[in-house]
Amino acid sequence: MSQPIYSDPIELATPVGTGKTKITSITLRRPGSGELRGLKLADLVQGDVNAVIRLLPRISQPTLVEQEAAALDAYDLTRCADEIAVFLQTPPQKPAAEASPE
């Protein structure tokens, strides 16, 4: 079983959250097939706002609710969309033990 792949922490330009709980940084996990259900891959690669907002609660740590994802500053949402596109357009790296010797 492979280990999850995570993005570097994304420091939010504008924190989101309600009350005393403000989220200032999130980490995204490479989505699995089940987390992509109901979404079009092309929409995610192209940075479609609705698709990104629907996916973020499924792959963010701490977990954003959809309302928090929708409240992200445009700059922060774009950074998340860029990271998602990278996940979808690059193959997962093989662990060193599985890599073939050269």
C-alpha cells in the first residue's frame, strides 16, 4: 500500500474560519479515485472554481468545509488549484525501495 502524497503547506494570505478558529495554513493530499467522484478531471486541471471548491474539503488538512473553501481569497484558491493540477498531471513517485536500480 502506497503512502499518501502531500503538498508543501500553503500559507493562506487571508485566513478562513469562523469564531476563534482561523485556518492560516493548509496541506493538500493527492486525491484518490474515490475523492474525484462527481468531478470532471478536465475541470480540475483547468482550475474550475466549482470543481476545486468541491474537492478541497476531501483532501485538505485541516479539513475545510465547503463554505470555508468557497470563502478562500482568490489568490489562495488559485494556489490550491495549481497544486491540484500538479497532482493530476504528475505520476506518483515510487518509494526508494521500489525504484529500479540503474
